[in-house]
Amino acid sequence: MSLHTTFAALSDLTRHKILTLLKKKDMSAGEIGLHFDMTAPSISHHLNILKQADLVTSRRNGQEIIYSLSVSTFEELSDVMINFFKTK
């Protein structure tokens, strides 16, 4: 996990909202897009950034691609933050 890539992906409000939606349930790009006033290519762009940062995963379900939170990345990120703030 590249912390720079992860934090850059997390710094955008649209991507933060996408992650919040995916925290509730796995969704297709079309379902995610219903929550935004932007084009499908823009949603795809944000999803690709989240995938590159390993914050989301995707799987094909017929014609759709379903997106999910990458729990292991969030666990790793939590460990990094906890260790950073530990006193020695």
C-alpha cells in the first residue's frame, strides 16, 4: 500500500462519498452514479482511482461490475495510523 496514493484518493470529497456508500453495501457503478450529479465517465474515473489505491475491489456480475470496499486496506491503514500515534 502506498500511503501517498491512498491519502490522495481519500482527499477527494466525491471519492469519500463513494466509499461511504460502499460501506453500506456493494454497488454497481450505475447504482453509485445515482447519488451524484455527474457523468458515468466521471464516476468511472473516481472508481479507478479508488481501485488503484486498493480502497475498492471489483467483480463482474453478468453485464455489471460490482464494487466493494477493500477491508484489508482499511485495516492496514488503521494499523499505520494507530502505530503513528502510539507513544514510545
